[in-house]
Amino acid sequence: MTQSGSTSPELRRTLGVGDAVMIGLGSMIGAGIFAALAPAARAAGTGLLLGLAVAAVVAYCNATSSARLAALYPASGGTYVYGRERLGPFWGYLAGWSFVVGKTASCAAMALTVGAYVWPEQAHAVAVAAVVALTAVNYGGVQKSAWLTRAIVAVVLAVLACVVVVCLRSGQSDAGRLDIGTSDGIGGVLQAAGLLFFAFAGYARIATLGEEVRDPARTIPRAIPLALGIALVVYVCVAVAVLSVLGSEGLGQASAPLADAVRAAGVPGLAPVVRVGAAVAALGSLLALILGVSRTTLAMARDRHLPGALAAVHPRFQVPHRAELAVSAVVAVLAATVDVRGAIGFSSFGVLAYYAVANASAWTLGSAPAARVVPAVGLLGCVVLAFSLPGVSVAVGAGVLAVGVVAYGVRRWVAGRADARGR
């Protein structure tokens, strides 16, 4: 039962550790690794690998805090639930608002990424078709989504392995290009970390699916660090391989970094395969994003922060079908009409705000100084990285969060007036 007293049906617990890890990997090892390296290299220069390390440390702190909280509160909604239970309704609402708005924009961006790789001239149409197809998969039950995610992760990992082997074994690979420095200053490294964090944030999907995981107190704390650890190893291997061929300057100028890297390595025939891998990766990210956003929408609807009709659970498939359809409809409209590439920076801002609440919530779990080190580092890291993002992303992100705060205040004021009239 939620804090608001909702007694809506619960979701079916069908996911084991392997399923949860695959859903997390499907979110993290997605289109981000195919696209995020270039803007991060432009920001950090020779400090790219330092930026990746900073992003990994913050992600580890966030993952640890999320795992501890998910074991205590194994319900759909992730940090929306943790913030509400540990810090109060406002902070839970702010986390949920940050997640739903930011990740809805990410869904549209991933859908358009699919379209851009599959059929660039009809990218918007392909994007809408991808949203419809994956919504149908999700509607059939979370287990079907987990099976499809396994296949997607296998394909993407195979493509990335080919890229790493081809680059490192080519005559163009030069270890001298891996020199680590801060050519663009600490600000560039932090901005790169903020951009790369976007690619790490997928483990949140494991926590938001807490109500559909078997034995969540055991499964979630195991699945989150496993998924994060595998993703980090993959990211380091890919970043080192691509840097060894292109260098930080060439990587920063690349429009399709991994495809450009295999061409530079002397294997241009692999570039189309990389393009297919990028499209499949974007599909995996989109699938997991729709899962996560719809579950947070479900949790917020149960507490009446969103329309109560979105709290419905399908009697046969045991999924939040109305929340999934509503989220997918918004994403489809965005994908059909808007270029949302600029929203990726805003999405990172929203996700970092979301995890800031998670770390603040984890801070309350124990009073021992040792138990508070990880959430303290995570909270500070989230704040620093959020405000190290490009100025436009910070301004738009802060503005959208302010809209959410105003909406919350208005709702509370209206509810208070209604209670006063009822007395």
C-alpha cells in the first residue's frame, strides 16, 4: 500500500537477477555509447577518460544508494518512492517529476536515433513506428520485454566487441593517443562526466521495476552493481579502442564515432554493421525507458500526483497499461514533431536531480559516518555534474523543475481549500 492509502492491484513478480541485469544493461549499453563519446571528447579533450572515471564514481554511489533503498521499498517508482518515504512527499514528487519529464524526452531522442540510423530520410516516421512496436511488447508483460532485451544486449555487445578488436588490432592504433590530461581544464572534465553520466543511468530501471522483481531484497542489490560493473568494463574498452585510433581531437569531431573509428582502422565494411548495432542499441534503450517511465507514472498516479486513471493495472498481463499507453502517446507525438537532440542535456540534468534525491534518501538510512560516505559523495557529485552541463541544459532543466514545483504547490493549495470547505 502506498502512503496515500491506495489499494490498486500490484504488479506480477516475474523477474530474476539475470532478467534485472539484462534490463539494466539494455538501458546503459544503448545508444549513449554510440553517440555520447564525441560531445564528451569535445568538452574534455585529453581528459575524456578522467571524465569517464568521474561519471563512473558518481554512478557507483548512486547505484549503491539505490540498491539499499530498493531492498527496503520494493515497489514501482524507484526514487519517487524512496524520497517520499524518507524525506517527505515533496521530495518524492520532485524526484518523480524529474524522472518522468527528463526520461520522456530521452525516449523521444532514442526513437529518433533509431530512425536516423535505419532510414534517415524518414526518421520521424520510423521513430513513431518504433514507439508503437515497443509499446506493444511492453503491453504483453514485463517478461516479454526482458526476453527482447536479452536479444538486443547480445547483438549490441557483439558489435561493440568487433569495434574494440578491429581498432586495437589495426595498424592505426597508437597508445600515445591515450595520454590522460586536462587540456580543457577541470570544467571540461566535469562537463564530459555529466554528458557521459547519461549513458550510465540505466540501472535506475532495475529499481523502478521493484514491484515486478522476485525476492527484491536479494535480487535488486545484486542486479544493480552487476549491471553497472559490466557496463563500465564495456565503456572503458570501447573508449580506449576508439581513442587509440582517432585521438581525442578526432573523436570530438566525429559525427558517428564508432563507425568513423572502424573506417579509420581500415575496415570500412564494418561501418554498416555498426550503424545497425546503433539502431538496435537505441531500440534497447527505448524499450527500457518506456518500462521505467511508465512505472514511475504508475506510482505517482497512485498518490494522485498524476491522474488516478493511470494507476490501473491490466487484469491479464499485470502491467500498468494505461500509464504505458499515455507515456508512449506523448513520446510518439514528440518523435513525430520535434527534434529533441537538444533535450539530452536537459535529460542529464533531470536524471542527476533524481539521483540527488536518492542519495539524500540513503543518507537517512544510518547514522554511522562510514554508512554516509557513499550517499554524501553521490549527492555532491550529482549537484556538481548537473551544474557543469552546458548552460542551456542547466537553464532549461531548472526551468522545467520549477514548473513541477509550482504545479505541486498549486495542487496542495487547491486540496487545502477543498478540505477547508468540507469541514
